[in-house]
Amino acid sequence: MRFRVPLVTWFLLSATVLAGPPLSAQSAPAISAAATAPETTNLGDIFDRGRTLEGDRRWGEALTLYEDALRQFPADRQLEQRLRLSRIHYDLGRRYNDRSFRDSLAALSVRQAQELYGEVLLKIQSYYVDAPDWRQLAEQGMVDLELALGDPLFVETNLRDVPTARIGRFRRQVRDLLGRHDLSSRNALQNLAATAARLARGQIGLPEAVVWMEFTCGATNSLDNYSTFLTAGQLNEVYSQIEGNFVGLGIELKAADGALQIVKVITGSPAERGGIQQGDKITMVDGQSTAEFSTDQAANLLQGREGSVADVTVVTPGRAPRQLHIRREHVEVPSIDDARIVDSTFGIAYLKLTCFQKTTTRDLNDALWKLHGVGMKSLIIDLRGNPGGLLTTAVDVVDKFVGRGVIVSTRGRSRQEDASYSARESGTWPVPLVVMIDGESASASEIFAGAIRDHHRGTIVGERSYGKGSVQGIFPLGHANAGLRLTTAKFYSPKGKPFSGVGVVPDIVVPHRVARVDLDAEQTNDADDALDTAVRAARKELASPGASGVTR
């Protein structure tokens, strides 16, 4: 299955990766909720909703709520504080609900844990896009440890028989450690972690490796919204996602009112064959109610090896609950979700590009030639909800429509991160373009839309894109089969315009009303205002002097 995860989508190319906003991660052990903050919501309502989610320990939903709210109220400090708190708890839950992490931590020696922390700090010093603030990293490690000591899941796993009062006394001691250490270097941070680890073992019997791991995760996860520690399971998911395949049911999920709501069913997947549809809700997995668990735990119930069976109770609106038995299989994730002619009179074609993975260039080639064969004279490319993906795949896709010039450039603190990618004239499709984007179009999607905009190659329709303008590197680590995702550079449009916090502004703005609709052949859906607008823009392009058809 695919889970919609706040700010943690994994995309890889050697060490170069682009990641997006709250996105889909294949088989990820955590999910988020439809806890978004509508444009009409006021801050009081947001904080009331957030307090309820935090009190119920629904950290993924709280995280999504605050992320969306900050897009509406970007200068609110209290929102930022609630977001940071939710992210710490969310990351903690993801780790401790991940069997690969628990197994690796149990086998990790103190020396190995020390080396892991040192390795992570060295990579931050060498490759992170900004010069590291060592004090901030130290403080975040202490905050992670202190909050973990008050988290029921952490305590149940590591301190089950330790009295609560004793843990509380040690938490208060932890707060005083920062003032006793010089925190101006990597070595100083390692000394601080070593002191905390020894105290934790002596005072409450907490294994030292556990403390070192909290410092490691605190350092990585506090750098920005995209840098993070990757457990062994998560690192494997990186490679599965970028290859465009995984083992699961073939569904994308989000949390909704104690259930797992189906956002999408992959064509040809076990879930589709079993009768699961978009909009359904899973209320029980293997006889256990999803309402009895955190969203992370409920999602984990659906994990399993290839060939195993998930017994799920599915509720379809207006129908009685159904008990289904779905076999987990190897699922291929298509890059092109839909490709067809939507206006045969004008020869206007449409394709939905869902991600930029390893197979995207091949999938796009196939789709373009099929559309060409049925009379394509103009093309609408729908990037709504597309979280991004591989940097080089984004470049290759732009290269199919832009004949010459810069496509994107990257700049980092290290000169080796500075690069410029340009188009090659051969193999260019001169077909007139309309590109559709929305607030969830991010990363590689923004590279594509930004290049089309800057080269005046087509019309951009929809909403301002997400504004994710940084490049991440994936670094396998020496212990625990773990990895590090680290922001190493920022990327810029052909005209040198940044994407971070800015996004791509469409030529024709269409406020969001209905997202990701299915199209009926030969006609548009009246409910999809953006698509209707895109079709009108395509007709106008074809009617203008000098409009090009598909001539190869």
C-alpha cells in the first residue's frame, strides 16, 4: 500500500533526491489525515482542533493540520511551535512503530550508536546546504530525549518497569545538562550525548544506545522539513519508491475519523481486483479495529510479506460493511494515471503525470506516441497532486518539450552541489502545452512547470504550487542498516527564480474546487473547473497564429 505521509516522501537518484510536501510513500509505516485547515478557518478553530488531536496522540493528523495552517498563517510563531512538537512526536511514533528500527536498536552496541551519531554529524558538516548550528542541534537532541521520556510508546518499549516519578526526576535533570557543556563543535555534541547516555543508564536504566539514537534523530530531523533519519525499513522504501514498485495491496491511504480512507486504488492491483474503491474506508484489519490504534499502528497492520493475506473490513458509503481477503503482491506504480483525447474536434489530449520516478520517461514516451496516433494536436499535462521525484527524471521530461536552454540549476554550500541542466534539441515534441498545477504540485513538478513558464513553452493553469525548492541526498549509514536524507542544495528555474516558499504562480488562476477527477472520454467533467479552463486555454493556443501541431 501507499500511505500519505506529512513531509516525508522518499525519492532517490544516487545521492540526489527531490522530496515534496505531505505525499505518498510506498508502504511507509505512517499515515496522515485529512486534517487540513480550510481557507476560511480561523486560528482559534485550528488550535482547538490541534489540541484535540494532540490529546488523542494523533500526531500525524496534528502535523498535517499545522502544516496546512502555516501556509495560511505563515508568520504565526505558535503554529510553528505546535508544528515542531507534533513533528517530534510523529517521528518518534514512526520509529517505534517500525519493526526494523526496534530490531536494529536492540542489536546496536553503545560503540556503534556513538559511531552512528558521529557519522551523521560529520555528514551534516560536510554536505548540508547551510552551515550547521551546533548548539541548535544539541538542544534539539535534548528536546527529543526529554519528550521521548514522556511518550507512552517510548516508555513502554524502553522503561516499562521504571516508576513514573523516577522518570520525571530524570527528565528535569536532562534540562540542566545543556548549560554545562560547550556546544561549538561536533566533538562537544558527542560529549554532551555521552554524558546524557551515562546518566540515563545510571538513573533510570535506559540503554545508552537508545539515548544516542534520540540525539541522532533530533539532529537530523530538526534541520529542515525534508532532512530526516531513515530506519532500515524506510531506506528500503526509498529504493522501492524510486523503482516504481512495492509489495502491498495497491492502495493509497489517509487517516479519517478512526478509519483508513482509500485515497486511490492502483489499476490492476490486488485491492482493485478485490473490489476496493476510492472513497472506501477500512475499519478493521485482521480482526482489529483501526480505531483502537494510533494511525501509525493501524497502517502497520496492513504491512506484510509478499503472498500473505490481509483480512480487512471495508465500508463503502451507502452499503453494508464487507469482509475482504486481499493478498499482498508485487505492485507496479504507473507514472501516467490517465492519457486520452478529451476534445476530438480540436485534437486536445490529456495525461495525468503522478510522479517522477525511474520509469516515468519510458511511460511518458509510450503515452505520447499513443496520443499522437489518435490525433493529438495539443496536450494538457496534469501535475495536480504530483509530489515530485527524481531530479534527472524531471530534466528528461522537460527535455521532451523544450528544445534548448537551461532547465534547472542547483546551488549548495559545497561546490559539488552546484550544477546546471540544459535541454537537448533532438527528440523534442513541439505540441502546444497547457500544464495544470495545484498546492500539492511540488519538487520535480515545479521544475517542470517552472521551465515551461520561463521558456514560454505553454500555459500554466490552476493554483500556486507547493514551493518546495530543495534537493536532498540519500546517505546510507554504517550501522543499523539506516540512512540519512539530507538537504544538500536548492534549485532554481531557468531564469534563476527560486522555488522555496514561492512555488510557481499559474498564468490562469483557478481556485481549487474538485481535485483529481476521472475524465470521460471525449468530454471534460463539469465539476473540474481547472480542467475546463485548461481545455479552453488549449483551444485558444491552437487558434493563435503559429500554433504547432505534433510534427516529428
